[in-house]
Amino acid sequence: MFRLRPYPSVAFLATLITTLLAMTPGRRAEAQTFTLTVPVNAATSPITGRAFVFVSRTDRTEPRLQAGARRGSEPFFGIDVEQLAPGRSVMIDTTVLGYPLPSLKALPPGEYFVQALLLPYTRFARADGHTIWAHMDAWEGQRFNDAPGSLVSAVQKVRVDGSSRIALSLERTLPPVPALTDTEWVQRFRMSSTRVSTFWNHDMPLGAVVLLPKGYAQNPTKRYPVVYTVGHFSERAPFGFTFDGCEREETAAARSARLARSARETGCEFQQAWTSGTVPEFIAVFIQHPTPFYDDSYVLNSANNGPYGDAITKELIPEIDRRYRTIASSHARLLTGGSTGGWDVLALQIHYPDVFGGAWSLYPDQVDFRHYQFGNIYADANAYTLRDNSWLAPKEIPANRSPEGLTELTMREENNAELVIATKGRSGGQWDGWQAAWAPVGVDGYPMALWDKRTGVIDRTVAESMRRNGYDLRDYLERNWSTVGPKLVGKLHVAVGDMDNYFLNLAVYKLEAFLESTKEPGKGPYYGGRMDYGRPLKPHGWQPWSNQELLRIMDAQVKRNSPR
């Protein structure tokens, strides 16, 4: 006889549902924990810094090297540690912030390669009375996941299922950056900056990578003009000069794709022109000036970074003039750089007009803060969302786009990544780098936040301070043109793609509008430079001439302005 079964208990149903959910593909982990331990023999003293766990789907490289503030990053999670003693541990669990996943709760169950890292900070008792902790760059260019002196674990393949407890031992120390060997063409040196070291109460180096012209050693009395190149930290020679890989010919397809993006030639092609003497004779110098906040100081005196503008112009450049046979005159000192370096060279030329004889700025970072990439920090309330009086929901503001205009990352996403890398503006990322260079010092000694990293709410008092102190270059020029303008005639040149991936063309349009207005009666002198935009669909990295052509343009400038 058929008989109905009794209804299952509530407890049984709850257990069954939990079990089924755990078996469901794509379910998110809810109780994952990583324990990171510093072995007793791995450190000699307690460490203050930032601890990370990196999770990757492949082992093509170490998981730590597959992570960063970019679209293709594998997940990573970070937490501050203070005075973590050898033999002690730190836990990273589902409460810890991550990127691109917000936490370990969002990590699907599965097999992953995992690795831990502990980035040590240095204690700086600065001359301004503030004591802070930040990463002292070790000539790696503020790479949070590959900095010498960091402790890392072995890579493990593990199963994440929502209840795993994974232990990682931070037993290996990343080695120093290998020193490169000088050649007859390329030399490198470092020097301690008295000014910046005094500010930080810590030895702070400046450096240079020097590319010597053909015949330099054979002509011991000849002097040369100098082109200074500036940009993100590198040990590479200026203009991409290299002998590496030059035995391989560039394919027709690769050449076509490159020229569609920019007229810049390959490093091998430039090297062949340089070493054969078919380009004008210059000494080319790439300057190195990483800070505890970023891989580039942004070349001006800064409340947070210290007096880098004076250090570069009054310490580094005189040292280059002493070591090498330069023409130590402003007319023979020219500047070029792209992106960060594009902003740098304009800032040096504008704020130190008597030191340099011309700047060729390529796709520069925002030269007008009414377009801080996309947003207006003087008028907008929020850096992450666009709000208006329509019935539509607020729109996320893009941080970068494809040349066709499609959003690749939003402002919120990029800033979330920096917040995972570090708190207090110490990520070494782009937004934190600008903030450190241009914002005032906060009461805690760290840079004042231009906006709240979690909400995007803009602090306009910080924005106004940045403008007042001359970091908004268009605003500075407009306020001071009567005094600085006569020293800049014919010296300002900018090239940026019409579809720059970071919207940097928008600020250049505003800079050009002001500079062209100097042609009007009573507003002069006319600036006499040039702006190029490249159409159609030219992205970040575009320049209208090869580096060989640029040197010929610079050579003509030197000869035109040479004292009679």
C-alpha cells in the first residue's frame, strides 16, 4: 500500500540547499582564508607594509606578476600590516578588499595558482614635521608586486571551495634590480639629491641614462646640445635606442600597424640612424626621479614629494653639464616626453623658462584640470559618476577608452584597484601619483585626498589648492602670461591623438584655445608654437614625426636661438 512520506524538517532542507549550492558551478566562495606567515629566518625585525594574496588561473608567470590596476588583472587582495614580527602571521579573508573581484566572497570555486607577497615600507621622519610610512623605491619604478626587498611565497596550486584554509610562507626575498653595463653609447649614473634628501630625512637619489652621439670619444673638445627625455621610470636608453633584436626584420604587417598608430620608428631603426651619424648630434638624457609615492616626481616642487623641480634644475642638470661636454646654455637644452613625460616637459619649460629652450610634449597628462582626464575637478561633485536632472540613473565615468570610444575601465574600477594596492595614497598608481605631486599635505602627513577613494566625492578645496600652486598648467599660463609669456615664445609644442585613450586631448584643446588667444591685441606676445592632433582615431602614444625627424626639428631650434 502506498503511503505518503512525512515532510522533511526545516534543518534538513537548509542542509540540503547548502550542499547543493556548494556543488553548483560558479558559486562564490564565502569563507575562504589565507594565512601569511613571515618565517623567523626571513626577516631580522618587524615589518610595516602591505600584504597581498594573488590568485591566477594560469601559471604562465608568477601570480603576483599577473596583477595590477588594469583591465586584464587577475584577482588580488591587500591589507596593511604594522610591525609584523618574524614568526608571526597576517590573515586575508573575505572582509579584505580585492580587485577586480571586491573580495574573496566573489571568487568562484575552482583550482587556482596562489602566491603571497609582503611589500615593506620605510619610515620617513620628514623635515616638514610629519612621519609617514611608504615604499622607498629601489630603482624598480614603484612596482608594488615586484619591488626588491619584498617577501614572497612559493606558488601553490590549490582548490578554492569556500571553506579552504590556505597557509602561505613568505620565505623568499626579491633581489635587487641588476645593474646594467655601460657601453660606448649608453652610460648611467646616480647621485644623491641634497634638497630632496633633506626634505625626506633619507638619502634620495636622482639618476640619468645618457646616450652619447657618434664621435663623442674621438672629438674630446667638441660640445653638444642636450635633449632631455622624461617619463615613467626606466633604465632604457632615450628614444628606445637598442641593439637587442635588431637581427630580426620587422614584418610588413607589423610596420603597417605601427605606422597606423604613430610615426615613431622602432628602437633598432633609431639606433641605426644614431650610430651612423645620419641624425643631428645631440647628447640625449633620460632623467630618473622616482619618489616614495610614484615612479616619477612630476618634476616640480611638491608639498608631498619634496623640491624635485629645484633638484632637477639645480642639482641634476649641473651634474650632467659637469660630467659631459654639453653646451650649458638654455638655448641648447631641449625637452621631450610622452604621457607623464609629456606633462613633465611642459611643466619644466613653463615653470623654469630660463633653463630650457623648447619642449615637445607628446600626449601629456591633463594640462587643464577642467578636464582631469574626463571630469572637471573644479565643478563636478563626484569623480566616479555623472549626475544630471534627468530621470536616468547616474552614469559611471570612464577612465580610459578604446580609439573607437568604448569604455575599457571606469574611474571607480581604477581607483578601487589603487585602494587594494595601498591606503593613504601610497599605491604608486596614476591617480595617487597625481595626488601626491599636486595636492596639499594632510594632517596625517599623507597627501590630502582629491576625492574619497570609496565614494568618489571630490574635495574642491584640494582642487583649488592644486590650481593656486600652479599645477594646472593652462591656468598658470593664463594668470602669468604677461611675465612668463615673453620667455616661452616658440617653445611650446604639443602632439596628442584626437581619440587619446585617456581623454587627454580634451585638456589640450583648452590649452590651445588660451595660447591662440595670445594673438589678440593686448594679450601678447603670441606663443608661436604648435598643436597637432592626428586624425582620425589616433590613440594614446601617437606622435606625428619619427624621433629622427624630431631631432632635426630640435636642431633647427637650437641653431635659430643660438647667441650670435
